Amino acid sequence: MAQKGVSIVLGVIIIVGLIAAVVPFPCSRCGGKGFITSQVTCTTCGGDGKVAWGLLTCPDCGGRGYKTVQTTCPACHGRGTATLVEILLGR
Ligand SMILES: [Zn+2]
Ligand SMILES: [Zn+2]
């Protein structure tokens, strides 16, 4: 009887492990979008939003002084989903 209990526990551990390694979940890092947006200072105007001594609005960032860039999510590699193992390891 004790042997049977052990093998059931082992079976559950293996199944949970397989689910964690194989079944995809919505990626928590990017919210399932597959990419991460971040804001970087515009190199054309240096963050001022103006060029030509402040006379012209920066054409590169539209006067905001920063640009929004999208990078592929490192956790899910752009898929929007990741397995528990990938999420926990942060890949
Ligand atoms: Zn700019
Ligand atoms: Zn992601």
C-alpha cells in the first residue's frame, strides 16, 4: 500500500513537471504581446524635442524628445506565450 502511494506522488510530480516544461501560459513579462515597449531619448534632438537651435520641431520624434522602441520579449521570444519553466527562468 505504501509503495502505491509513493508511485502516485511520483506520477503527480512528473505530470506537474511536464506541464511546467511544455504547456504554454500567457507571458507575464510582456503581457502576452510578444514585445516590450520602452522609451529612449531621441538622439536627433538629444531629448529637447527641438532642432536647429530650437527653431524647428524635431522631425524624428515629433517634438516629444523621446522615441518608443519595441523589442522582442526575451522571455517568450515574441510568441506571447511561455512555459512555466521559461517564465521562472526569465528567458
Ligand atoms: Zn527628437
Ligand atoms: Zn513575453
